[in-house]
Amino acid sequence: MFEIITHTSISHIDRQGWQALQQGDYPFLRYEFLAALESSGSVTRETGWQPLHVEVKQGGETQLFLPLYLKYHSWGEYVFDWSWAEAFERAGKNYYPKLLGAIPFTPATGPRWLSNLEESASVNLVAEILRKLCQEYQLESAHLLFPKTDSAALAATGLKLRKGCQFHWFNDNYTSFDHFLESFNARKRKDVRKERRKSAEQGISFEQLSGESIETRHIEAFYDFYVMTYLVRGQQPYLSKEFFLELQQQMPEQMLLVMAKRDHEYVAGALSFFDSDTLYGRYWGCTAEFDSLHFETCYYQGLDFCINKGLQRFDPGAQGEHKIKRGFRPTPTYSFHYIPDTRFSFAIENFLAQEITAVDQRISQLQNHLPFKQGD
């Protein structure tokens, strides 16, 4: 018998208890990361993200933590369900709030709960929690985004599988960036080398900062760049400066900050996170447009870091077919969805089946545009 407890803030959860269940070093499920989102005001009821974190106890002992949110819109998720919301509204039903199991603003595949149960037991328990909370809160849907777990086991619980595509880099025991480029055909290899030279030709140099080398002044400069990427599109940034400053204090050892400098002044920056296996590219910004600066700051510097650290994968974030010619492979991603209303559930299931076919075809077509030599 399990006792399901909900918490409206991660601050209501014992940090040591959370950490005791943490396996591996995936950065976005760390207590510090999720707490920084809330304490900085980036994730609140007012911003459309009401925390509803679940703690499951058995015999007085905590067996599972599941970060959840009541979402009042679909921004910051990167699994797009706007058409579903419109269909519900046309039928006179309230799509929002919905129940969301995800890392806010972070479309990076990884674990979505902490548990000391066997995987099959935790998968079934998570699916049951989503169903029970939908019933208790009278919600029309629940969504689990980018989980790293057995997809077949999750689908067997009755959750509807949705397939997507991102572009990830994989390390084939490369010893240097030039070694990596040896896998390219001659023309694509020449293109990348030419692109990398452009930064130096414009007088731009780069610093790779991690751990204690990241100072408050670096975060403040980077945040100005980050804000500019939103303001040029007439939008407000999702995340506050306090969020980044708190991460600098709480978990700098898993942060990589690439800063671009020209004429002794910083002109751009990219912030990534990493664990023992993967680099996760997350945020970037610049003061002005420089030729190929985005590619060098966000991708090539990250690839250098992965190769030097022996990381096996580089997940640079959502979207971007331009990553293909730079050695990032089309990679399937998954999300899972629960729709209590049988009519909508049936319609969405049919839609997802057609979408999966289209995604598979797209991935197959994109494979033909990879820059690698034949057979690689």
C-alpha cells in the first residue's frame, strides 16, 4: 500500500531525502536545479507553473519522488499540443490546467522521477499517479515529457506515446576535433574548418568556464546576452537572473559557460550543463551578430569540451536541422500522454499513429544529409 503526498513547493520536501533516492548525476533532476527555478520566481503559479510534486511513501519510508506541475499554458515545454488545446476548447472543455511531468524549459531526455523501486514497479506507479491526480483534480490530461526509461513499459500502462526528433552528437572515441572531422566527407570537412576560422578572423576568442572559474561577473554578462535573444523577438525571458546566480552557487561543477570575447569585452555566451555522460546545451545570447559566432559558441566549443572530457553525447536542445551538417544525428525523442475522455483519447491516438509514421520518414530522409563519409 502506497501513500501519495503532494507538495506545492519543492521547499516542502526534505533535501536529504531527495538526494538519498538520486541515482546518477543528471543535472536537471537535482534538488538544487528545481529549487532554483522556484525560489527565483521563474516557476510559480503566476508564471503558469504551479508545482505539484509527488512523494510516495510505503511503511513510512519514501519510495519515489515525481516532480509535477499544474500547467496553465503550453509555453516552455517543446512538445507542442496547441492543436489539442484548441480542440478541447471548441468542444467546450477546459484543457488547462493540465498535469505535466517535465523539467521546466528543458527539452532534454533524462530520468523524470527518483525511486528505489524496480523500474517496472516505478513505471506502473507513475502511470497510476497521473491517472489518480487527473481524477482528483478533475484534469483533462496528463503529460510526461522526454523521460529516459523503458518506452514499451510506459506505453503498456496505457499512456499514449508521442515521438519527436532532435539532433544529438555521439562520441565515436574521438581524440580531437580534427579526429572527429576525419569522419566527414572532404567538402563538409572543409566547410566546418572554414566556419571555425571565422571567429578568429573577426578577432573573437573563447573562454570555457566551469566550477569555481565561473564568477558572478560572468553570469551577469551572460544574462544580458540571454535577455537580448528574447527582446529582439519582442518577448520576455522565461528565467530570471536570480535563477542563474543561484545555480552558480549551488551546482557550478556541472555547468559549462562558454564566453566569447572581442576587444577585451564579452560579446556572447552559451551556458550548458553536463553529467558523466552527456553535455546539455541550454541557453545562449550575444550583443551583436557576428558571422558564424552562434555555431562556434553553442556547438563547436561544446564538441571540443565533450571530446576533451570523454563525454559520450552532446544534446544541444530542441529543433535545428542546421545541426546535421555539423555532425549531429537525427535522434528520436519520446513523450507520453494520458487523456481520460475516451473520445479525445481515441482521436489523439489516431493522430499520434500518423505522426509517428511522419517522424520516422523524416528521420530516414535526414539521415541522407549527414556529413559523414559513406558507411559512417
